Amino acid sequence: MADTKYILRYLPLFYEELEEKVVYIAETLKNPQAANNLLDLVESAILERLPNAESFEPYRSLKDRRYSYYHIYIKNFVIYYVVVDDEGPKKIMEVRRLLYNRQNRDANI
């Protein structure tokens, strides 16, 4: 796994959820600095995970899934991604969701 090169891909839903949270923090909570900090933390956490995407324990879901979900905790949020292995020689780390930590995860991912 250490020699595996991963391609990074984001689902549109992830971008929608990220934007929703950043706008809420910046505009509703009136804290644009915290919104920018969240963006920086999310980006750095994903890029830090990319070289070793499968080296972590998969998320234990109640649902039967084609690909195992992995998660990254960032402050009060959780990033969910899967590793897709069906597009040629390289694997894809596909970032799918960004949820608030207290959301019902199994109902949302």
C-alpha cells in the first residue's frame, strides 16, 4: 500500500456541503477567519491522507457498501471518502461527504 499512488477526486456533494458550512460560519456566525481556517484544515487533511488513503481503519457502517468508507476528523466535522480500485493501474481516493460530527452518519452516507 505504501507504493500505491492515488488520484484525488471529489464528488459535487462534498463541494456543496463544504460551501454550505463555510458560508454558514462566515456569514451567519460572522466569522470569516474561522471559515477560512476550516477550508485550510480540510484541504491539508485530505492532502495529508492522500499518500496513505487505505492505511487507516475503515468506517463501520450499518449498510452494505461496494467500497469501504474511511473518515477524517476535522474539529466538529467528519470527511468521508472511499478508495476506488476499478479505473486502471492507479487507485482513486474519492472524497464524498463533509458532515457535522453530530449528524446521523449512517443515514447520510
